[in-house]
Amino acid sequence: GAVVSQHPSRVICKSGTSVKIECRSLDFQATTMFWYRQFPKQSLMLMATSNEGSKATYEQGVEKDKFLINHASLTLSTLTVTSAHPEDSSFYICSAIPLPRGLAGETQYFGPGTRLLVL
Amino acid sequence: GESVGLHLPTLSVQEGDNSIINCAYSNSASDYFIWYKQESGKGPQFIIDIRSNMDKRQGQRVTVLLNKTVKHLSLQIAATQPGDSAVYFCAETEGQAGTALIFGKGTTLSVSS
């Protein structure tokens, strides 16, 4: 149980185009999903917190107009990288916390990641 | 800002040895800690967690120790196997402030047979 999927797993795009990444919780519902970015040989950096039915909360330094997040249902959150540039090339990972919510700090289940390469 | 960090970027062990991976955290308000394993090109995989009201928790072949006095967290892997080779991250969160995780820098564990 507690499986999170991401699609696509890998994407190559031209500079200036937009790319949408989907994050789905397959066997559970989640009101909260998180988006992380990971550069090679570095740790995961939180980009934003995605809340179902409301606006995402972005971390300092993350441009909300560039990284559009839509949490349309309890099982799906999408991250759209708009007007992508080579410096946006990275490994994007989502995570989700299953419902029902217990104590704060419950385990997050991570997706397999999406490798984005912008040429 | 406050962050979680690991003491060593790499650790090399022989198959069958016990491995100890360390992590120091700086946020004394953190009350939930998790160890993740990440293999190349994959997302983090949950290993074990511990809450701040505990100082030790055991799983299958893994043990997490929490020392709140010195803000130190460790992951012990017994009888390390080649399949344990990966990058290990500790992560922390403040329960009351939400559940966003702060990740440490990671330790690359290499197991040779």
C-alpha cells in the first residue's frame, strides 16, 4: 500500500516550452502533497506544499508563476514548469501523506521522481 | 535557516559488517525524524522513523537512535548487504508547524562483497 506514482518518469524538452508532471497517490487519498527538487549529488529541497482545493504554498525563492501547482483531487497533484530553461533541469519528486491524518509528522510516501532535461 | 546535516558524505563497508550513519540536526523544535534510502534515479524510500518521545526504535536489520540532548540521530544497519548500497538521508519535521520535511545532505553507503 501507500504507492505514489509520477508521470512522466523522464522528459526532454526544448527551452521555452512548458512541461507538466503528474503525481498520483494510487491506493490512498491525500489532502497534502509536496513537491521537491533534487540536483545531482544533492539533497531534496522542498519547493512547495500542494493542498487539495486551495492554492499551493511555495518555499522562499521558488517562483510560483514558473512552477504552477494544481491539486485538483485527493489523488492528483500536477507541477507545470512554464517556459523551461536549462537551469530547470533537475529531478522532481513528489510525496503525499495518506488520509486520515493522525499526529502531525506522519510518514510521507515518495514518488519515483521525474527527470527533466531542458535543452 | 535551520537544516539537518550528515556527518560523512560517504561510508564504505564490507558485506556483513554493521553500518552506522550519523546525522546532526539543529532545530530543537523538531519532533519527528525519518531515515530514507534513495537509489540512483529513484525516489526516497522510507526506512524507519522515530518520534521525539523515544530514543530508540528498531526495525528489521535497522535501528534508529535519537539523542535529543546533542541533537543527534543515527541509523544502524546490521549485517550490511550489497543491496543496501544507496544514499541515505535523514529528515526532520516540526509536527505542529506542518509536515514539510527538511532533508539532510545525504550519506552514500557503498557495500563491497
